[in-house]
Amino acid sequence: MSKAVDLDEVFSVFLNGNGFEEPISSSDDEDSTGAEAPTTTPVTTRDTDLPHVETQLRDDVDVELSPTEDSKMSRILLQVVRLHLNEHCISPGCSAKHEAAENLKEKVDSMEETRSKLQEQFTVHQLENERLVEEITDLKRRITRMENLIKHQSIIIRDIGNQLRVSQKSARKTKARKSSTKSKKRK
């Protein structure tokens, strides 16, 4: 038993591949002989159901055509639908879209590689920054210790200087006493 294909519906689904909410119905309820055309199940879909539409279209396309639909136009339309559904389409429109998709994929891959390289560089720079921060912190600690040591040594130097002055004064006094006692003895 052959299933009739509603070409208006197939063509509408082909043209409106981004999905539609209302069932598409054929505007011709009767064919040229006056007989009522066989009814088909309307395809209703949303953007999330597109794989189902492609399956439905493939099922519909593979069905034999009824005698009234077996015209050159319907065969061309079915070929267009087949080409649209075929991933290895060789028509200029399909190949251009496949080429554009490949170019986009290459750009995405290139951007992903660049992102990976930048992430690695960022990690390396972050580790280097952490190392430099630790080194700076260590150097600041050393500088603080050196400043404290310098302050301590300057205090010691002042004390030694004071002791030296006191020693020099006492040495002068002692020398002055000795010279005064010598001069008294001479007289």
C-alpha cells in the first residue's frame, strides 16, 4: 500500500525548516479529477522537534507518489527535499552551506586552540605572579630585618661614641693631672 505525499506540506516544511506551530494543510482539497485528495497526517513541530521533522520528511519522501502527484514538478520538489536532507549534497546551494559550516567549524576549532593557549599562558603568568609576590614579601621581610639591625647598630655606635668621648675626657683629665703633678715636682 502506498502512502500519498502532500507536496504542499513537504515544501512548506522544507522552506520553513525552523519549525512551525500550526499544522500545515493543503490548499487543494481535491485533485484535478474532482476526487478528494488522500489526507496526510499534518506535521506540527517546534524548534526543538526538528530531527523528528527530518525523519517524517524522509519517511514521506521515500513513499510512492499517487498518479496525480507523479508530475515533473513533484519529482523535482522531492529531489530538492532529498538534497536538503542529504548531508553530502552536491548542489551549489548545499555545497556553499556545507563549506560555510566547515569554515565556521575551522574558526571554532581555531578559537578553541587559541583559548587553550591563552589559558595556558594565563596559568603560567598567574604562577609567575604568585612567585613574584612571595619573593617580594620575602624581600620586604629581609628589608625590615635589615632596617631593625641598622637601628640596633646605630644605637650601639652612639653608645660606643658616648663611651669614647667619656674615655677621651677622662684620659685628658688624667693626662692633665699627670702633667700638673710633674710640673709641681719640677718646681
